[in-house]
Amino acid sequence: MRGGPEWRGWTRQTMVLADLYDAIGRLTQAAGRWRRKPPKVAPYPRPKARRRRVTTMADIKRTYLSR
């Protein structure tokens, strides 16, 4: 059985919270009074998109003709 965070999808609420986290980090950089460079706030880590393999007609024919 598969499990773990890499198998769970992101809900709309999770995406909005990640965007909110990034916006607060940018606001902290912009609004602060820094004597030197403002500290860099790392963006919230997001899952990487998986590439899907495109199924061609040749793949379908090969599957059904091999039976």
C-alpha cells in the first residue's frame, strides 16, 4: 500500500497557505528597516510535478495486438 506525503495531493487550502507563507516572507523583506541587506526567506517547498507519459496510438495497438 502506498503512503506518505509524496502520494497525497495538495488541497486548495494547502496551496493558499503556501502562497500566504511566501507573501509574508516577501513582506518581511520589504517592510523591515535593515542596515544591511534584508535576510532571505526561503519559499515554502512545493511538490514537484510528475511528468506523465503520453500514450500514443502505437502504444495502444501494441498492447492489444500482443494478446
